[in-house]
Amino acid sequence: MALEELRTAISAVDRAAAPPTTVPLDAIPLPSDRIINLRAGPTVIIWLTVLAVHNLIPQAGATFKVPADYLSPAALLVLGIALATWGFAYIAKGRRENVLAIYRVLIVLGIVLIPWEVAERLAWIKPPFFPTASKVIGVYIEDYPTLLLSIAYSMRLMIIGYVIGSTVGIFSGLALGWSKHVSNWAQFWMRLIGPIPATAWIPLAIVIFPNTFSAGIFLIAFASWFPVMMLTSSGVAGVPKALLEAAQTLGADNKRLLLHVVIPAALPNVFVGLFMSLGTAFAILVVAEMMGVKAGLGWYITWAQGWSEYHKVYASMLVLGALFIIVVSGVFKVRDRLLSWQKGIIRW
Amino acid sequence: MVATTTVSQGVPVTQGSDVELLGVSKTRPKGAGRETGGLVLNHLNLRVEPGSFVSIVGPGGCGKTTLLRLLAGLEPPSAGHVHVGGQTVHGPSPRRGIIFQDANLFPWLSVLKNVTFGPLSVGVSLKDAEARATHWLTFLGLSKFLQRYPHELSGGMQQRVAIARAIVNEPDLLLADEPFGGLDWITREQVCDELLRLWHTTRKTFIYVTHALEEAVYISQRVIILSARPGTVAKVIEVNLPEQRWAATDLRFSPEYARLVEEVREIFAEQTALAHNSR
């Protein structure tokens, strides 16, 4: 019986030594009233300052035509949002982290706008290269049909190219990582061709493809293919040998090994490749549209530049940034679904 | 107390396969991450009766793991023959299960799916696979953790899942390579008992590699002591302890157990000394 007693004693000690409860990372205490006030107050003050600077400092230099004022309504809208979320933070305490995130964005935006407006009012910087904030906002109100159409065209080119490129990338990466023969024969050529910047293919792409749209798709697909292929193949090659052996001793044939061990094990790497190629694909998208595709945000930027309408250039740059955020978070959503098993292992 | 537990309920039918190693040698190339190449196993002869539980001990680097990998078919021998169930081993097979030093579970699969992986690989229907997996996981006390992921389990529980995964295909031979090396002693004893209970229930051939001499004596019917590298069988010690050892709580304090451990320890020390002298 001695051993049994020892066991009971030790497990009792174990229980006593263990911390009573562990606090999970997502159960950090909610931001207090004080923190909410410390963010909301300055947000309101900063945006009141924006409004004051914009309306109270007289415009230096001669203005032969007073342009429409979009900044005042925008600043009022921001103030409205700031006040509304302030109240909201007290009703929905669970959303306080989101409220704080909004404040952080508004505070930074306001702090950038104040010197910009001062410089603008005192005529320290000159249009058209540095337009007023009001004119940039105005683009979204006055020119939104063209802008929306450009977004649609850009997204079409981008998504088609990216999907083709990353699909080819995943399959060629699997082949390269899985088959010794493919790797022996193709590795050298892939490494030679892959790193050539997609932009260097422009002369060839224009000649080979019937129109600039298909040439653009080729360039984007090429740009997204290489990172996905390299990371997929290194992911496949890096699948722990022990897992493959375990699967083999359990009776898995090659097909099952590939589908149920190699691919899931390589998937985290594949997603790193997908994220990397998203960046290059976006860069090439703009280049492709600037080089001759007759629609899209890249085209819009070139076209606006031709007319010296730099406010449109900046407005569409912001749109590009926002689009990238949306597309990336879409890919993140897919990853979160497929790789939810990783949550407990790595930091997200 | 001990005496009463020796009486087993009738003679169980043996389903395990016999294992035969004839003049098995294994050489490894020097380099490639290994400082010592050359002969790992030297003309090793060994026979394991069907349905028996045998453990293998030996000085570090004597080729215990290599021996197990040859039996699993994960590596071919350089010379000699490896027969399991009367057939020459060619590559891995679900007829020969293996439990590794690390649990090696698939981190993207739940506990249940880790265990159904084997049956589904050999063409068992999903329903049957799940029933079998649930049966063995319950046997090993994991019925509440079917939907958990491996990283949510403790080391001992992960190793239990690995045992269930290896046994669910109902292999004729179960190989274990220091499976409980990473566990604390209390957990280790518990999982050992479970493995023993499992062997008693299934009556398959179990080959268990370990570096814990007491454990080798406790768990098996025969302890095979390998010589220093290049490994060959130095001595075989019969362990005549009652079969249902997990039920005999005083077993570890019995004089017979102590004598056997001492005997194994002495031969082991001799072999280790030989290994040092030969260097």
C-alpha cells in the first residue's frame, strides 16, 4: 500500500502547488472609465482644433475662387463619431477595446491634419502637389463613380492574377518539395526565373499577350507565384520526418501522406507565402495599370497626374491602402479557419 | 497478495506475431550530423515469442533505437534478416505499430482524429474507425478529451493518445522506443501500468526499448541487454514476476523484483564499462 499512499500524497502536493486559476490572455481586464475619458477627451479637443484652424485662420495669398469646403463637415462628422462612441463606451463595456482603437486612429489623423491645415492656410505649401485636406476629401464626394469603377477593375485584375499565381505556386511548390525528381530537375530553373522582378517581364508580356489586361494578369500571377512556391516547397521539405514515419507505420499510402500529413503540416508556411505575395501582387497591380491597362486605380493615378490633379492621386493612394487592408484581412480569415489548431501553439 | 494476482483468467489466446532477427547488422555512413559512423548493430540474433512482452536495454548509443526502426521497417538492415510473423520486413506496415519517444501526434487533428487516422488509412469505415478509436481512448482514460487538440494535453496524456493511435490498428507487434522518457515518474508509472494492462488485454507481441532498468524489469517478461556499440545481445534475463503487475501494489518492494533489477544493473554496468574501455 506504500506506493499507493505515496501517489496520493504526491498528487495532493501537486494540486496544492498548482496555481488556483490561470488567467487566459484574452481575459485582460476591460479598459476603465478613466482610460476611455483620457482618449475621448483629447480626440474631441484635437478635432475642435482642426475645425478652428481651418475656419479661423484667414487664407493667405490670393484665392480667385473659393473651393467647396469639405473639411468642416468631415471634422464635424468626426466629432459626432467621437462623442457617440464616448457614450457607446459606457453602454457597451465589452466593446471598449474597439472604441479605443477608433480613438487612436482619430487622434493620429487629427494631429497630422493640424499642421497640414496651418501650412495650407498660411500658404507655406503650394497646390497642386500638396492640395488641401478638403480637396482630397472632396474627391470621394465628387468623383466617386469613377473611383468605384476603378476599384472594381483593379480588384478584378488583382484577384484573377493572384488566384492563378498562388494556385500555380502551391502546386509547383508541392511538386518541388515532395518529389526528389522534380526538385533535382527544376530547382535550379525555378530559382533562376523566380527572382526576376515581374516588372522586368513587361516588355515580353506586352508582346506575348493579346491585350494589356491579360498581360497584367500574367504579371500579377508571376509576382505572386514565386513567394508562394518557395514557401510551399520549404514547408513541404520541412515536414517533421517523425510525423511522416508515424503516418507510414499507421498504414498511410503516399496519397494519404500528401493530403493528410504533408499539406496540413506545410499550410502555415503556405500562408506566409500567400501574405508575402499579396504585397508584391499589389505593387505589380499598380505598375500594370500604369503601364497601359485602361482602367483601375493605377490608371486613375496616372490619369489624375496627367491633369495635375494631385488630390486625386492622394485620394486613390488612400483607397489602395484600405483595399490592401481588406484583402489581407480576408486572407487572414481563411487562415484563421484552416489553422485554428495553431492558436494554442504560436502567437497570432 | 502477490500470489493471488498471478492466477490469470484462463490462458489468453495469443494473437501477436513472432519476431526473428538473424545476423542483423547495420552500418551508418559517417558524417551528416553524426560524429560516429560505422557499425551500429553487429550480427545480432534475437527471437521473441508471439504474444510476449520483451524489453530492450543497453548502454547509450548501442543501437536500441536502430533495432526498433529495423523492426518497424523504417530502415533496412545492412546485413541479415528481419522476420516478423514469418515474413521479411519490407518498409513500414500497419501490422507493426510503433510508439515514439515523443508522442508525434498530428497537431492539426483532434485526439479522436489522431487515433482514427490509422484505421482510415487502412480502409476502415469512418463509423467503425471512430468506434474503435473511442474504445481505446476510453480504455486509456481519455474519453473526456476526444475533441481536444494535442497541445491542450499534458505530456502523459499525449503519450496515451500515441498508445491508442498505435494500438487501434490492432497490430500484431507493438514497438515502443523509450516512450515515457519525457514524463515525470508518477505519470510514467501510471502509463506503464496502462501499457501493461493493454498488453494483457490484447496479447500482442510488445517490444519495449528503455534506459530505465527498473522499468524494464517491471514491465516485461524478458529483459534483453544489448552490448556496447556495435550492439549485439549480451544477456537475456527472464522476469518471473506475476503478470498482472499493476494490481500488485507491493511488487516494487518485493525481494524478487529487487534481485532482478540488481542483476540487470550489474550486467548493464559491465557493458557500459566495456564501452568506456574500448574507446
